[in-house]
Amino acid sequence: MPRRWTLHLNYLANDLREVRGQAVVYAEGLTILRPELAASAALPSRADAWNHVEPVFCGRIGPDNEVCMDVTGHPGFHSAAGIGGLCWGDGDEG
């Protein structure tokens, strides 16, 4: 039976905002090279505290069960992945 595995990539960053920015770049780049990878699964952590993960992407579920792929804590509407992906506001969910 196949199992899920985690690849740890170490890089330097000054703060969590910079960490998330780099994580977006890496996740999006990897999904271009390997489409079977889910960018939404990106969860960075400090190298000395790998069990304390931080979300990169919002992950909010929309009205058509699409997942918001904007950065965590983004302002405004939620938006699904891809060009022309569904956009919704908090009042549109359900």
C-alpha cells in the first residue's frame, strides 16, 4: 500500500511572512514539475520545530467545494486555483 511521505526543504527567512512567500514559490514550482503534488498541502515549520506547522494557503471551502488557494490571512474574496477559478466572499458560502 502506498504511504504519504514528507519532503523537508530548509531555507533561510527572516519572518513568517517571508517563509510563506517562499513556500508559495516552491509549492507552485513543484506542482508545475509534478502535477500530482497538491500545493495546498504545503505546511512550513521551523527547522528546529518541524512538528509545529504553519499553513501557507487559506484552504477555505467555497460554495462549489472549491478550495481557496490564496495565501493564509489574505484580504478580500477567496479564490480557487487557476485562471478563471471561482471567487467568493464569506457571505457566499454554504
